[in-house]
Amino acid sequence: MSTIWPERLPQSKGPKYTLVADTIRKAIENKTLETGARLPPVRELAYRLRITPGTVARAYSLLTDEGLLQAEVGRGTFVAAPKSPILDDVWSRQLHLREDKYNAHVSLFSPRLADVGQVALIRECLMKVAQSDPEMFLNYPTRDAYQPARQAVVDWLSDLPLGPLTADDIVLTHGGQNGLCVVFQTILRGPKPIVLVEDLSYAGFRRAGELMRAEVVGIRMDKWGICPEALDDTLRQTQAQAVCVSPEVQNPTGSHSPLERRKEVVEVARRHDLQIVEDDCYRMGEARASSYRALAPERGWHVSSISKTLTPALRVGFAIAPLERSADLRRSAEYGYFGLAQPIVELTRLLLSDPRARKIAQDARARMGEYVRVTVNALGGFDLVWDAEVPFVWLKLPSGWRSAAFSRAAEREGIQVRSADEFALRDGRAPNAVRIAMNGHVSLERFEEAMLRLRALLDNPPEQISV
């Protein structure tokens, strides 16, 4: 064991426990550490490397979760035996979504992530969950039992400018939409509250608001998001309690709000005692500016999920309250659904704690960028708003096309896109535009064929404009 360690760990930007784990992992891979080799006790290795025992213990725990190490009570920690070839074949086989060669249908309604390793990792984590303490499968959820998972979420979000954040601030939800509903349950008061949204916005804002008996009012927007002047004018005339925004990735236009615009919105919100609900579910890359929770810690609420970074299948989201409202948010969740199922929470902890998860998220983002580039190559001659790290594009239709008519024509070609009407309020006006989401479940070649079919439609508008 002494041959794989220097006198102290080399300098690294990442957490020290991951460096310790990586060193052991590489030693196992290159056979420097053989099966059955006993690792030094935690305190002994910590003293040798001049780090805390907790750092070493966390590295050992991580590798034990991965199945590389095996801890035996009273004996120590050993290099685990490799899995049998049969299990390796079953659990490392990734799910490749098979295309029907005879079906030209391509759904571009919602972003779909390509499998870049998350399926194999989820399967591996599921197997560990299945081998967990039986009590997990028999008891009601408890706040203390979920603390490790909430800490894993804090670590997962550690690169975001969210302001002070601890595990006690995290509320686990059934995806981002459930997170919005829980936030609204915490914020909204009275028989007919008012919620503000941008004129074009995520339909889930409206649905969550209506579920809470709220009147949803649209606010004028520009290319940088919600207009502070229009927000101020509306607040002078109404008693709105919350405004919903997506400053990192505005849905459906794909634009973002720069820091200066966010500060202007905060100034208006403070003047009228307005709560700010930020939906961050569509961001795949780094944050462009501070979140509203960081800019306005007394009124900024944050909702996110792993749906656009790892998978939407698990329905795992996170809701975060302003600094003084965490207990209120927890109470809304506990009164509403007690908590997520314990096996799902443990699966989330294992998934987010695994260092491979971040690499998978990066690979998924890069893969999505390839689909965006194919889209731009095919449709870049039209009025297209796009970003390589946003999983959809916003296409303003050329003269001769209305959004509803274009959507119907695209569907006849076997392609489903979202009309701008789906993002406008019921009494609002929508531009002649469509949102085209990236679909990583089909090959790039087939996706490109779909884009070329859309281009042919755009080049040949109908002679008569249909409504």
C-alpha cells in the first residue's frame, strides 16, 4: 500500500476525498492493489497523508458503495473481489433505445437525454439499494434518515451561486413540477392569490398556480426576460404574491437574464414585497450569474431537478427556500406527501455521490450540443435562437407560416414540435414561433433527416395562410 502514496496528497481543486478515492481506484485497476489486500486503518492513512480521518473515511465509503472495497466489522477494509462475468454483463450493459427503422415519427416536444452511461450507473446503484438494510423497505421516511441524501444534493449543487446552503435547506420533491407546487403551497395565501409569469413561459407555472386557485397574470418580456418596468406597473395595480422566472434558460425562448436585469427585478420585488420563484430545471451548463436566492436571500426560492442533467425517469427534484423560510417549506412537503420513498432517496444519494455522475452530466451536455449543432446547420438560415448548452431551440417562423399551421404540417411529416401557443396564457397573444427540443433517443443521422424535412417545410409555406 505504501507504494501508491506520496508523503502528502498533490494539490487539486477538487475535494480531497475524491483524490484519495481516485488513487485507490487506479491502484486497483492496474493491479497494484490485489483482491483481498487490506487497506490501512483510517487514522493511520490520514496521519500519513496529513489529512483528516473524515476525509479518508469518506473515500473508503465511496469505494465501498462502488463495490471496489469491502468493509468487515472488526477486521478492516479490503479490496473486494471483482464481480462475476455474468453480473458484469448484466449490470454494465447500457440501455440503447432502439429505433424503429420503419417509423419516421420523431418527437421534439421535450428534451430527451442520450444514454451516455447513466443507465449503467443507475442499475448499479439500484443493486446496492436492493442490498440495503431491510428497515429501509419497512419504515416511513424520516427527516434524519434523509440527511445524507440532502447533503449529497448540497454537494451536487456546490458550484452554483445559491448563497448559504446546508442540508437542512434542501427539500426533496417528485421532480421540478412538484417542487413548484410545494413552493406555491408555502407562499400563497388567501382565496384568490395572484401569481405573475412572463408573457411566454413554461406552462407548468400556470398549471401549478391554477392548482392553488391562483390567478396567473402575464408580464411583458424582452430578450433578457421579464421587464422590470412592466413588473412594477402590474404590482402597483395588483396584490401579487409571487413571480415565476427562469433566468438561466428562459423556456421557451432559450434566452437568459444577465446579472443587471436580475438586480433590477430584485429591486422591484423588494419594493412590493414580492416572492421570486426561480425555475432552474433546464440549465445544463454553468450558471451565468448569481441566482435570485443569492441576490435576494429573504425572498428567493429555487427549484431544480436532475431531469435535464441525468434522467427524468426517477422524478427527483429539489426545492430550496429563502434563508428564513426553510422550516415552512419542509412543513409543506411533510404535510403533503411525508417525503420521497426511502429506496428512491437512497438511490439519489448513491447516484449524486458517485464521482462518475458529474462526468455523465458533462457527457450528456456535450452530446446534446451535437444535436443543437445539427439543428443549426439545417435551420440556421432562419430566425433561430439557440445555445449549445440549451436542449431546445426557438424558431421564429418566416412569412407565410402561422405556428399552429406549421406544427400541424410538421406532424404530418412525422415530427412533433411545440407551438408558441402552448407557452402563452389563455388570453395572451403568441408569436409565430415554435420550440424544437433535442431528442437524444434517436441517432444523429435520423435527427438530421427530421431537421431537413422541417427546412423543406419552412422553404415552402402554404399559398394561403391558415389560422
